[in-house]
Amino acid sequence: MSLPPPEITKVTTRRVWCDGATDIRTGANYKPAALGHPKIYLEIDEHGYVDCGYCDRRFVLEGGPADGVDQSQLMDISEGADPGHR
């Protein structure tokens, strides 16, 4: 049984960044040092998605080959995912 990634974010550009805390940055007591991970930049390739190596958030390119696909059926790219999965 394959589990979907913990979070999926649809994006419109191939170059994205992740810090693990983007969606929880609210409130008067926000303390960035206590949340997330180092900010990293990721590039979406022919697979149409990329996973963050720190928090496993998946970024899916809108209109790309992985858009509209059951994310639990896609392998992690590091595990040898085939770009021709459709």
C-alpha cells in the first residue's frame, strides 16, 4: 500500500522553495526559528512534481504530467519514478 505525501501544494512555476513552515506563519507569537527547516529551492522536472527532502511536501506543477493524478500512486523521484507515469 502506498501512502500519499503529507502535503501537496499546486504551483504554477517550475522553480519553488520550501521552508516547512510557510502555511503556519500566522499569529502574534510567530517565531520562525522554532518552526520548519532551512529554506531550500527545488526544480520541477519532466515528472511534473518534486518532493521536499526535509518535510516531504510535494509540489505539483499545474497542467503538468502529475496534475490530476492520484498522488499516492506516484513514486518518490528518489526511488526511481518514471516520468512517463501516465
